Amino acid sequence: MRRSAAPSQLQGNSFKKVKFIPPGRSNPSPDEEITKMSPDVKLLQVAANKNTFLQLQNNTQICSLNLPTDGSAREINHGHNYNGKHCLEASVMATLDPPHTVHSAPKEITVPKRQEEEEPDSLVKYFSVVWCKASKKKHKKWEGDAVLIVKGKSFTLKDLEGKDIGRGLAYKFKELEKIEEGHRVMIGGKEVEVMGIISPDDFNSGRCFQLGGGSLAISSSSQAAKKCFSNPFKSVCKPSSKENRPNGFQDCKPRHDPHAQNNNHQWMFNKNCSPIVDVVIDPYLVYHLRPHQKEGILFLYECVMGMRVNGRCGAILADEMGLGKTLQCISLIWTLQCQGPYGGKPVIKKTLIVTPGSLVNNWRKEFQKWLGSERIKIFPVDQDHKVEEFIKSPFYSVLIISYEMLLRSLDQIKNVKFDLLICDEGHRLKNSAIKTTTALISLSCEKRIILTGTPVQNDLQEFFALIDFVNPGILGSLSSYRKIYEEPIILSRQPSASEEEKELGEKRAAELTCLTGLFILRRTQEVINKYLPPKIENVVFCRPGALQIELYRKLLNSQAVRFCLQGLLGNSPHLICIGALKKLCNHPCLLFNSIKGKECSSTWDENEERSLYEGLVNVFPADYNPLMFTEEESGKLQVLLKLLAVIRELRPTEKVVLVSNYTQTLNILQEVCRRHGYAFTRLDGQTPVSQRQQIVDGFNSKYSSDFIFLLSSKAGGVGLNLIGGSHLILYDIDWNPATDIQAMSRVWRDGQKHPVHIYRLLTTGTIEEKIYQRQISKQDLSGAVVDLTKTSEHIQFSVEELKNLFTLHESSHCVTHDLLDCECTGDKDHTGDSLEKVPISRNCQLGPHHQKSSSLKPLSMSQLKQWKHFSGDHLNLTDPFLERIRENVSFFFQNITNQSTVI
Ligand SMILES: Nc1ncnc2c1ncn2[C@@H]1O[C@H](COP(=O)(O)OP(=O)(O)OP(=O)(O)O)[C@@H](O)[C@H]1O
Ligand SMILES: [Mg+2]
């Protein structure tokens, strides 16, 4: 029989194909490769083996990067530093349950119930097959590889993208048991020939689809990290034919020693057979590097050099905020720009760093901080420094540009040959359709790094986009990824999932984590905790003012709210109601402004906003002037003022970062600063990008007289260092815990000299408490919230939830505490069991075994219970700041991290 054009004939069947050869690259036959192995290369290996191979040394002065040329180097890299760890590290990123969209899962088998009962599970078998349309032709022209699942008496045929392409029933039971290679079956109009057996493990993990899908160039199994330096020829078998497989497929032996020295990297990158030299990081930098940063640089080096995944040069560094991703990249750039493993020749000449506009100058400053101005010539693009200048001058090696400017200068940038591309805050590339992503994809640079402090596995499709950006095609096409990974994983997380579906989903998730863990690294804040001062976090429940309560009641009685509670959510009136309540919590004058603004507006939506605001204006005093607002009208504002006063008094040299999500609220806070003579500076969405760094530097400077930094968290939170402030007050709460966490991370980071105090202000019994509960309750950590781009518009509310949201709890000191099932009455310091005893539960797209605690994760209810907590009436408050504000506070939660750190 001739099997012309069947893919299997060219490369062996799907699970026998050569591994580690990325799609698109030629896949030379093993024999060809072996004959190419020149004596020179062997000599070179000997030379290489004599080299002191590259390890991260404990000596802070020397940090050299490994070049994997022999087995020992392999062990150092992956046995010691990363083996298995990456799967673990990568897993830490995942935080959330599956997104709300539920995809229909591929149904493996549909067998009538009665049959299923008769057939034992052990009869599920998997085969790799080739298929073609049924015909009477003698010489078959096979059309493709596929996976055949035989369960009981039923067949399912899946193509290598995971799609069902055929189903069948019948066959006698005994015959089914005998299926082996060479066997032919007819399924749904297709003729199928069995090529080999697939182990359940290979099927469950999805590996049997990978290579044939033209996707993964990575070794199989959880040992992937270790194997990525193994011989690329190791899995090679001759195309299947009965002659050379006398004992059946499973006895098939590799033709070449899988443990032989790996020269693959050299084959690809050292064609001139240059001598191998150690790549050593500048001791000037090493002196400052933290251990996790040394590890991170080694990781980035291995990724961009194509050492972790053969021929793939992308990486995602997803360290939590403040871990010094910038310094790690600067070290990498400086190292690669000066040297390389082959003949010492530099690996890169030009680097492109794309970053949010507000951070262009931060990058410049960091380069200056760590390398001074002489070593490396960087070119930050701003109004006065255009890309043309960079292009014309051979002087500069690093171009730093904002995402917006990149789009405008794309044509010019495309003409420059960049060897390394770094995308800071790169989670924005999670949408492959947006212009920025397509622009960056169009750049030919192979070595790509995404930096992000935000977890990247919240949404499996966004995850795919990020992975596909750094290592294009590594997960195959989006459609095959969906079938093989996303759908089974999501399905397995549904409450209705069967055991089988759960197992499959978990295995696929584990496999995906392992594969991507080779080039994703995430470390949590804990690795730098020991370098940081203590952090005292407080959740402060502020009693609402009398006017606030009256207006709140009135709003809840409005027709608009009643409509919402009847489930009439057509034009999203609930969002308008929520917005009004939130404004009221910040200050009644904001609500007043909205009412007046709408009265004058011709676009006032008759049905919704009018019915919400009806009669409200009468609750305000007749001569109410929002510009003359008083501080007593808002519970939170009163607390804020007392807090500012006590900070000023007790810590006269310390500064405060005051955060709100709303510009209008910042206006009020600014007015309050003015009234009380507090010097302030402000950064919000309107602040020109060119001025942002200056404002930040000004505040951080010890010579600055500014006491307060007014920050709009959404506008400018990401990436900023505000270590000049040691008190951070979150004036309002966002639905999305990530926004708040981002803001909080601005002050508690490397370089902070003082103990950090964080105050989160919530109005007792109101919607703010509900949002907080939603943030921290496990159930609500689902897809919609932990992502900076998601807002309340993305959250679906049931009528029940709205009922709860639209309730004012006037008699409670703290509804959140009431919900904790805590026995205490809040009359003394109360802390539950030690925090360690409480399992920290995090929901993760990639499964339960990928969970790890982290200080930057949203709290869970059970964790909150472990915080010290007490009511405002508590007599002996030891914290002098809390003591001063207690009068307006009904309840406190407090947690101290790093209490023992000596600063
Ligand atoms: N080894 C170090 N020693 C001292 N300071 C350091 C070190 N590494 C980084 N820093 C400082 O820590 C601060 C935070 O670093 P960086 O801005 O790079 O964090 P990041 O990981 O990018 O965080 P984000 O996700 O918030 O952007 C910077 O001021 C940086 O200079
Ligand atoms: Mg950063």
C-alpha cells in the first residue's frame, strides 16, 4: 500500500514526530543531521566542557549565564534552578475561575446509556490514525492524521485541532479489543488506519494533538523544562511500517541516544563554530541584584537565547508589582549588548522598549540609576525627541517609546532592525485584535519579552494572545487551542462536570501550565518582603453623615431602584443607581452636582435618571452650594481629615498618597487640601504624559514640600514608584481588587524607608461595604473582577445580588464583620487562629494544584477574619492613628506584615 501525502508518512505519526523542531522550520532527517555533526563541533564541545559552565554564583560580584552544551550544564539550569519550578511558578499566576462565557465542550462520546453501563471504563483506548474519505481505491490517499477514541462500542475521531470529525457505533466487542496498528475501520464515511497506540496520559494531557497540530515544539510531559535541551533527534522513529516494528509500536526504540550532548543550540546559533565564552553580568549590576532578580535575568537570558524552548525566543516576566522587572531587563540588555556565548560576540545591537506613556521617563531614570549615563545610550521618545533622531544616529542602542507613539511612528520603527523587544505592562496585548498588538506583531524582532505585574491567566483566550505574541504559533492555532485546552478546562470547572471531564480538564490545564511555564516566570511579593519595612493595613468603616443617610434612603426608595429590583435591567439602570450611591458615599455634593447637571442637560434620560433623582434635591438645604461643601457631610471625609491631621502631627516628615478612582472626588480632596493648607501635587488622567515623571520625582524627593500626592488610580497607577509617601489612603473602592492592589503597591516597594500605613476607607453599611465583600469573597473572584480593564459594566448582577447591593444597614457597626461568623463583639482586639492554619483559597483557571499564597492577592473572607479587628468604641486602641479617628469610625480591621523588619 502506498500512503502518498499522508502527513504521517512524512513525519511519522503524531506522537512519534520529531520533537523540539518548531513549525515552519525545516525538519531534517536524523541521518542528515548526524552526518552534519562535524569534528569541529565535537572539538568545540570538549572546549566547552572545560569551560566553567555558567552558573549563578553566590558571589555577588559574579553572575554568569549558562550556555547549555552538555549534560551537566543542563542539570545546573534545569535541575537546580528551574526544574519543575516553572510549572509551579507559572501556576501562581492563575487567580480566577473560568470566565463567564461557557463554551460547549467537545463531547467525546455519545453512547446510549444502556450500553455505557455494560461497558467497563477500562475499554477506553486511544489510537493515532490516518484517515481518508471512504473509497474503493486500492491505493489510498490519506488526508490527515487524527486521534481515534474507542470507548466501549463507540468511536470518536478527532482531527489534530481537537475537532470531532467522525463518530461511529457498532463493531463487535471482541473485535474492538483487538484493534491494533494496521487495523482499518470505517467511521462516518471515513476510512481510518490505525498507526499506533496513544497512552491515556498522552491523550489526557493533550500531547497527542500537539505536534501534529503544527504547534508545540516542546518536549512532552511535565519534565518539559528539563528536556528542552535534550537531543532534538531523540524521539525520531522511522515512519511507521510493519517491517521495522516487529514487536509493535510500543517497543519502538529511539534511534539515537536521548542523553547525548545537545548541540542543537549551537547548530542554530553558532554556525561559524566560534569558541564558547562565559556570559557574565556586569559586577557593577550584580552587586545590587536581589537573588530573585539574578534568577530572573538567567531565565530571561535562556528564553531570549532560545535555550528554554528550542528556537523560541520569547518570555513573559510576570513578577508581582515592585519586584524590579525594570532592573532585570536593563541587566539583560546591558549583558547581551556587550557579549554573547559564541566568540563573545554581542547578541543584540538595538532594543525597543514599549511602555505606557507615564513610564517612558521612569525607564530612562532606571537606566540612569543602574548604569549611569555613560555605559549605554538610551533614547526616550518625547515631544522633543522624535524617532527620526534615533534612526539617524548610530549612537543610541535603546529606544524607549510609549504605546501611543509607537502606533504613530510604526512605519519608521519597522525600518529599524531591533534585536530585542520589551513590552512593559504588556498585559494590554492580551487582545490580539487591537491596533497596538497588531503593530507589535508586525515587527520582525524574534526576541520578545512581555513584562506584567498583573496575573495573565485570568482568561484563557487572553492568555493565548500573550503567549502567541511572545512565541508565535507555539500553542498552535487559536481554534485548536480552544478545542484542546480551553474547552476541556472550562468544562471541567463547571459544577455539572463529570469525573471524566474533571480529570481531562485538570490534565490539560497541568500540561498547558507546564508548557507555558518554560517561558513564563512569576514570583510573588514575598520574595522581597524581607527587604521591605513593615506594612500596616487598615480597613476603616466610617459612619455616614446625617445628610448621607437621608439621601441614601431616598435613593433606595426611588422608582429607578424599584425597577432594578423587579429585574427590569434593560438600559442598565442599576449601573446608574450604583454610580449615584457611590458618589453619595464619597460626598453628597457630588450627587448634588449630578442632579443639577442632569436637570440642565437635554439628554437626561427621562425614565431612568429622572426617576432616580426625583425629589432628592429637596433633601439638601435650600441654599445648598456644592462649592461650599462642608466636611461633616461625608463620614469618610471627616475621617480623612482627622487622619491627615494626626499624620502631620505625629510624622511631620512623612507624606501621604491619597487615591480615588474619580476625578470629581479628587477635586473635592484637592479643595480640602487647599482649605487646610496642605501642600499637594496631583496626577490624574488629564496630566500630560510628559509631566508625569516630573511630578512623581518631585514628590519622592526629600526636598519636596508636598505633603499629599493626589492620585487617580485608574489613570496613573500602573508602574509608578511613589516611595516618597509612606501613608496611602484609598478614599473609595473599586469593583476590581486589582485596581486597589495596584494603587497600594505604589508605596510599599523597594526603596521605601518608613513603615507603610495603608487605610482603606469604607462607609459603614453602604454599597461600599458590599463592593468590598464582593472583592474578598471567594465566590466573587470570578473572571469579571481581577483585571484592570474590567469595570462594573462587565459584572452581571442577579436580582438577588442587587437587592443586597441596594440595602442600607443602618444599625450595624460593620456588615462585613457580621458576615464573618465571628463570635467577638468587637469590644476588644480580636484575632482568630494563626493565619497559617487557614488554607488560602484562590481560584485558578489552570486548576487547584496551581495555587500558592501571595501577599498581593485579594483577601478571602476567612483571611480577613484572621486580621485584628475591633469596633470604634473599643477603649484601648494602641495605634495612635486609629485612636485619633475612632470617633467617626464604627469598625476597624488591621493587619501588619513584616512587623519585625528592622529598617
Ligand atoms: N535590587 C534592587 N535594589 C534596590 N532597589 C531596587 C532593586 N530592584 C528594583 N529596585 C527598585 O524598586 C522599585 C520598583 O522596581 P520596578 O519599577 O522595576 O518594579 P516592577 O516590577 O516594574 O513593578 P510594577 O509591576 O509595579 O511596574 C524601583 O524604584 C527600583 O529602582
Ligand atoms: Mg514596571
